[in-house]
Amino acid sequence: MIRVLIADDHNVFVEGIESLISGSAGIEVTERCYSAEAVMSRLALTEVDVILLDISFPRIEDGLSLCEYITRVYPGVQVIALTMHDDASLIKRVVRKGAKGYLLKNTTKSELLQAIETVCAGKTYFNDTITTILLHDSPKQRKPAAGLRPNLTPRESEVLNLISQGLTTQQMANQLFVSVKAVEFHRSSLLLKFDVPNTALLIKTAMELNYID
């Protein structure tokens, strides 16, 4: 029996993934964790074979750090990133942190089960969508400084402008009438699109490229 831990801070999503896996021969969800601390705590107490990890947990850097911790401290546990982000640079960073698979949250049941079985057997799993993203990636496309301006959504532009004004995440959420989680997601997307590690460099790069004054 393959023992699966689902790590995501959205209860509804965890329940949805568990319902997909429920009843599958040879695979069982044994743990559900809604924070990085809970994941580390449960791993110290119970045996798990595969972790389905939301990389935005709640921020991308937190998810990457957790992925690295799991694969370093528990090398027998296989990690599959299960996320909304389809950015090639993030996929590669996750793999460098030790993940053996990468799936988007719109994955199908059959694909999810296949990924779990594949990584549990010691292999890597990337479906056609992820493989295509990686094949079409290039350093020039990833680096705004190389001459390509990131294409921002209207919401990302709003969040970027509010970040530059020094608003907190809660203040941005209140002003935009969205959840804190939504703001964190857009902030993470901005860091990826501008290929910067923190907010300070995000603002600096955005100013250099004339996204903000």
C-alpha cells in the first residue's frame, strides 16, 4: 500500500484530492497537513511514501524550503509538486530541491494515480503539459533583463502597484476585495515573472522596466 500525505493549506482542495484517490487499489491517503509545521511534525511520527505538496505553502519560498527539507531529511519519501504555477523556472527549481514529479492542480485522476505510482517506484513523472513547458523554456524568456518584458495580468499589475506603495498583504487584500491567499499567489507570480527572489528586487526591477514609477 502506497501511503500518501497531502500538504496544502486549502481544506477543500485537500478533500478533493483525497476523494480522487479514495478507493484506488494500492494507494491510500494517510495524512492531511495544512501547514509546513504540520508536515514536519507528522513525518517525524508516521511513515509516508509520497507527499503531494502545494509549492505555494503559503509562499513559494516556503514550499521550496519544505521540499528541500523533506528530501534531505527523509530521502525515502518522494515529493510530487501539485500546484497552480506553470512557470518553467519554478518547475526546475522544484526539481533541484528534490521533487520527483510536478503536476498542475487541474490534473486528472488517472494522471495523479500514475504519478504517485511512478515516483514511488523511484522514477520521475512529468506529463506532456509540463514537458512541453520545459522544452519551450529558454534563458532569454526567463530573464526580463535580457530584453523581454514580463506579460502581467491586470490583477498582477494592481498588486505590483500596491506593493510599490508599501502596503501590507492584508491591506492589499482589503483594497482589492480578495483573500490574503490570493494576494500571496499574485506576489509569488510576480517574483517568478520578474525572476527575482524578494520584494525589494521586484520593485527595483519593475521600476527599471517602467512598470511602476
